[in-house]
Amino acid sequence: MKKTKSEKQRQVDVSGIIIPADWDSNGKVKGYAISTFNEKEYVVKNMDGGEDLECFLGKKANIKGELIQSETLEIIRIKSISVI
């Protein structure tokens, strides 16, 4: 992901529930987010094509990673994820 001038990055440690955020034309989940316990939502992306997030869907999880904030989105690039 290429950085733009308007993006800010920082390390984060977030807990919440993994939810679907994007679907393909057949209704299969292809994008995920984490809904935190303080009602904030972040799109989550795996770094380096790591573990598929489908197995975490609907589960409480802790994510550590890099928060990328642009003008329209907050995305966490996952460094580690674990069920809590």
C-alpha cells in the first residue's frame, strides 16, 4: 500500500469482534473489519497475505498492527491476531 501525503501511521492494539465488511458478487465475504467495544470500526488487512481472517469471523479478537488513517478510511494492517 503506497502512502499518500494525507495518511498517518501508528502502531495499535485493538480488541473487538471481527465482522464482514465487503462481499463478492456471489455473496462471499472478501473483506473484514473489527468492531471495537467502544463502537469504533476499522477495516483490517492481513500483512504479506497471511492467515485468512474467515476463521475469526464473529469472534472476539485482539489485533496488533499498523493503523493507516487517510481522509476517508482507518485501516489496520495486521501484524498479529488472536482470539480472546
